Amino acid sequence: MTSDPRAALLNAALNLAKHGVPVLPLSARKRPMANCPTCKNGACGERPNMLAAGPCHCPQPCHAWAAATTNPTLISSPPWARTWARAGGVGYHPGGAGLTVVDLDTEAAVAWARATLPATRRVATTRGEHWIYTGTTRSANSVRPGVDIKSRMQYARWLGPGIGTMTPLPDAVLRLLDKEETNPPPRGAGLVSSTAPARWDRTVATGCRHTTRYIATGLERGLAMIRERHEQGAGSRAFGVAQFIARQHTACPGPCGLDAIAAQLINAAMAVGVPEPYAARAVHRGMNGTEHAA
Ligand SMILES: [Zn+2]
Ligand SMILES: [Zn+2]
Ligand SMILES: [Zn+2]
């Protein structure tokens, strides 16, 4: 630990990134940094991981949560280093880390959570607590008094590791989001069901340099290549496809959301008769750059 508080922020950010948590610097007011002049009012077209997916690859940490990255080179790059030097905190993108933060802003909200929600990792905040669950969902403010849900397309302030063991995002939280929704959400809009493989999700792939269309086209092609091996060889084909797709992302800062793509490849291989353990092993070896399907 260093005595310079700003170097401490950068160190904390790098440590989080090492554990797969996409980070961003927060201002002295604990808010995301203002956009640079080029990015002001979305003039740059916005970032590829945002709803209005655009071409912005601004080297500054612009666009709030959408700037969050796990790339240590980017996090300590000169434009980011200048920002850390005047930062007041470390932010992270819960959805990008596969997490949901239930932000309890008042003592009453904490009391409600204690009485209602399953125990999980808890982090003390200025006025309340963050309860952190595994799994992602959409984000929403004020789902009840003093309670915000921060997951996809949101940032949360990092306030230390907290205490307790993380548990899966409970239905009680998803129900709050349903209630908040003006229109009923489409089925499966909350947590991905365990029966169908997750689809690639741009809001989770915060560090992917490719367009949604590029990802979808590549995935469809890969799935077709696996399906055409319905007689034999689908396992090694799945390995090859996984390896090919993983290589397309070696230059991305990450995360690229490749888990969802792996799940779909495994599913396609199983659909043509490859036993699950073999399909999963082939795809994971391909994704991890192992040279042989074996
Ligand atoms: Zn921009
Ligand atoms: Zn910018
Ligand atoms: Zn990528």
C-alpha cells in the first residue's frame, strides 16, 4: 500500500480488473467523469456497448459505465492516469462482472433487506449498504424507497470487498423490477433461464471491440458449422469454432461476453449428439487457446 491516496485508487482498480471486474474512475463527487469535449452530448456517436451502439473509441474514460474495462494497459494509460490523479473513487460495472448490486441507501432500506432478501456479500456505504448478488439483470432506480438495482448499463462505487458470501440474485429482486416496469417485461428479461443457453449480451461485453452484427454473424456461422457435423466430428468442430472465435477477441480490452457464446456452441454440439462433458471440454479448450481438442 502506498501513502498517495490517488495511487491507491489506481492500485485498487487494477486489482479489481485482475479479478474480472470492469472499472472506471469516479470524480471527487463520486460520479463518473464528465465526457471529454469530443464525446460531449454523444457527438462521438457513443460507445459500441451502449444502447445507441456507436463507433466511439475515445481514450478517455468517457460515457460513464460504458468506459469500464478490465484491460490493465488501458486503466493505467496516460489519459486514464491523468483522470485517476484527480479521481475521488473507483467505480465498477456490476453487469460486466456478472453481478447485481442492490443499493440500500437508508437505514430503513437496510432493515427491509434484512427482513426480505437472502443473505449475500454486504458492503457498508456512506448511509447504507450494498448487497451484491451473482447474476445480472436490468438496472432501475427507486424500485422501492431508498433501493436502487445496479447491474447492466450501470456503475456502482467500489467501497471495499465487504463481508459475507455472494449468493445468486433472488426472485425477490427480480419481482421489484417487474413491478417497476410500466409494461410487463418479455419472458426471460430477468435472469437467463438455466434451460436455454444465454445469448451474447452487448451490455455485458463492455470491453469488446466488435459490433453486435459481427458477433452475431460469426456465431451463426459457427453454429451452422457444428450442426452440419451431425454424423461425426461435431466435438472437434466445436473446438475449432471456439478457437476461431476466441482469436477474434485477442485484441479486445475485454470482457467480451464469450461465456454466452461458449454456452451456445456447447448447446449446438449437444444437439447433434455430442455428450455434454465432451462438448463443454472441447469448447472451453478452444476458447482458452489450447492447441488440441483431445
Ligand atoms: Zn465518446
Ligand atoms: Zn471522450
Ligand atoms: Zn471482443
